[in-house]
Amino acid sequence: MELHLQTKPKAPSVSDQEVYDLLIVGGGPAGLNAALYAKRKGLKVAILAEKVGGQVLDTSSVENYLGLPSETGEGLMKKFQAHVAELKVPIKGHVLVNQIEDGTLKRVHTNTGQIFQSKTVILATGSKPRKLDVPGEKEFAGKGVAYCAICDGPLFAGMDVMVAGGGNSAVEAAIDLSKIANHVSLVHRSQFRADQILVDQLIAKENVSIHLNTQIQSVEGQGLVSHVNALDKETGEKVKIEGNGLFVEIGYLPNSDAFANLVKRNERGEIEVTAKCQTNIAGIFAAGDVTDMPYKQIVISAGEGAKAALAANDYINTL
Amino acid sequence: MAFLNDEIKKQLEEIFEPMKNEVTVALFATKELCETCEDTKTFMTEMAEVSEKISLDVYDMNEDATLAEEFGVKRVPTIVLLGENRKDFGIQFNGIPGGHEINSFISSVLEVSGAGEELPEVFAERIAKVDKPVDIKVFVTLGCPHCPGAVAKAHKLALENPNIRAQMIEAQTFSELSDQYQVSGVPKIVINDSEELVGNQPLEMFLDAIERL
């Protein structure tokens, strides 16, 4: 049995009696790297996060972070956290920011009823799994429709499952599930977007079938999922794909609703930022998956976090 | 088989440092027909060796049936965490708290020992108002990174209010129970067999559900 001990590196606590130079909302790669850069610049910085580690923790393996050819999502985040902990950045975890008031000092409200004050804020709240938005999906959520393959995969041992999506997350989920499930059907509405190296691994699996150009139209079953109805876009025919589990891995939606009245967002709900990670509000920056920056990748989010911290530092110097 | 290597032991010693009161791990097991009882016993023995403040009592589900009933233990292996003077808070782990669940085990041991995190007032007041019996089941798998958060919250609720009981249930060990509750996504939180939540929900969602009962 493997143990996934979460060592919480000792971090000072975040105070609601003090004024910070920079408050970072979010504890994923963007937030942690922003903290690292800000602290090294000498800023008085702290992190408020719902989940320190972010979505990377739900990833079984990470093979595209430069310098770390084979890491688990958990292992990578432990390294990030340990690095930030060395600099003694105050962190408050398990906390949701539900409102930010603009002003000379930004007032950051949390679900714990506290208000934290800072000259600048970086929004790095990441994203959450996107839904298929088809009939039956909501009804069968937790009854066969799943959004975390490493969590729920074991519950489908020996069964037939489906994976929706064609990007890296979907293909990785299908590869992982092929080791547990009897059969895996990958269903994607267009062509693969995943890295070829992963697609090749998937194709080599004997118990996997691949349905490209196939659009899922509804999730069906009685009590539990039994199949999906889909449209084969090449032939125009309706197809029925069977399985008791449907793992939805079709991308992400930004966690930006709490800031809807604060900053400008695009039609996808992503916070609009400049090349220097500035939002339309002076002193409020954003970085990582929550922004309209293209290509959601760990290494890109980390880089954007660094940029946002440097930009916040520049901004503070002009105050 | 040993579960804890020297590195983890060292980390655990540090983590358990702040413990205030003694915590008794009461493990209910059987000698036969229990695939994970032996592993759970070994695992808990090793955990108890890490801190002087943790002691382990192993009970036999059949021989100590009266005690099992007293604690409301229904299946094996089950761990009941007892506080100072063996106070029962209604905090249980059904199945081995391995994998990611070592984190909820640690968090609940710290809480029961009196070294837990203080609750924000907004929540403390709502929890204090719960005046009817509440039973929270949290179904988990050991590979689920966000399950320990849900377990820790349920246990915290149990710790704060004697009307609330909370148990982690490892879904694969107790597959029949999981089928009965139609668990195909974890963490799945079932409250008094009537309210259901899926996912590591914030504390206010737990409280909303409890207040709907």
C-alpha cells in the first residue's frame, strides 16, 4: 500500500490585522510561483487558497515539465510547496475568497468571514472540469458520470467505461483506466489534440476502442449509467456506446465567478489580462488557467505566475 | 510488511508534535474473513509507535461485541478515535486509512487530541445549533487526493457537536455498502441516508445539508 502523506510545510499564518503588498488568491502552479518571485523581490506577500496544490494534485503523472521527466502530480506540487516554504510565505489554506473590494487598499473577503487587506492582488484561482452539457450528465453525476479518473477509476474495476475528450487529460485517463477496467471506449467529437506520444500509448492498448468525430448527445441508464447516445459525424449515424462509467475530460472552466463584478472577463469567463498579467483594474493582476492566456499547461501557469508577481512589484514601485 | 519507512516516520513525529491530549485508536477487527484487518492492525501499530500520545487497543468484533455496539461499530476493520479519558466523539474510519487517507487520519488524530484548527465563528455557531442526531458517511477511495478533505470536515463536525457522528468508508473494502448507496464517484457524502453530496464540498455545504434534514 502506497502512502500519500501530505506534509504541510510549516508556513506562517496570514493576518487580517496587517496590510500586505501582495495577496495571492490560489495555491496552484501560478499562485505558488507568484509567491516565490514576489518574496524574492522583497514584497510582503501571502497566499489564500482553497486547495494548496491545485488541480495538479488530481493528475496521476506529469511528463512535460522541463527538467522533471517523470513526476506524479502530487510529487511535483510537493516540490513547488517545499520551495515556497523555504521562503516562509504565509499561507492560509481551505479558504474561499468570495469577494474583493477595489480601492487604494484591496479588501479580500473570505468564506471564513475574514477580510484581508493588500495593495495588490493576483487572481490565480485556476479552473474546474468542464461539463459536457448534455441531457443525463447532471442526473448521473456521481452515478457513473465522473470527473476524476484517479479518484473514481477503482470503483469501475472490471467494468466497461467511457472517456469523453481527446486532449492530454482524456488520453491519460483512458490509459490509466485501461489498467483497471475491462474495456475503455474513448469518445471525442473531433480529432485528437493530445500529444502524439500519449496517443501512441493509447492505441497500443488492447482493451481500448477509439471513437473520433463522435459527439455524445445524451447519457442514458436506469439509476446508473449504461450507455451514451452519440452521433458519428462522418456517417451521420446515431451510435450507442456502452459502459457503466463516463469519465468527462473535455477541458476546463475558469474559477472566476467570484470576480465577475470586479474584473473584465471574456465570453468563456476567463479574466482578460495584458502581456503583463494586468486586469482592467489597477493593482489587480491575474495568472494561470483563470485567465485568457492560451494553452493551459502547468509550466505556462507557473511562468505566468512569475510574470504577475514581477508586474505587481513594478506597480507597487510606482505607488 | 512495514508501511512506514524512516522518512515518513520522521515526518509523522513532527506532524504529531503539537498533540495535546492522549488519543486512543480503538481498532475493531476479526481474525478471519477480513482481508484488510491484519494490514490495518500493522499500520495502526506503526502509527502508535510514532507518538507517545497515541495508543492502540485492538478489539475482536465477536469477542468484544458489547463494546462494538456501544461505539456503533458495524463492520471490520473499523477504527474509532477516542479522546482524553476514552471519550467517544463518534469519529470512525471504516477500512484502512491508507493511500491519501493517511492525511485525514492525521488531521482527525490532531483534532481529537485538542490540537486542531479553530473554526471560524460563522461555522461554530451553526454547528452548535444542530440538535438532532446526524450521521455522516463519507465514501472514499485511497487514490483520491481530495477525499481526505471531505473526511476531515465530517470528523470536525462530529468533534464539535455530540449529536453528529461521522465515518469514513473505504468504498472498495465495503463494496456491498457502496453498491447500496450507489457510490460511483468519491468523495460521496451521505447524511442520515437522505441528503447526498458528491465532491469535497466546503463546510457550508455540509451545514446547508444538515439544516435541510
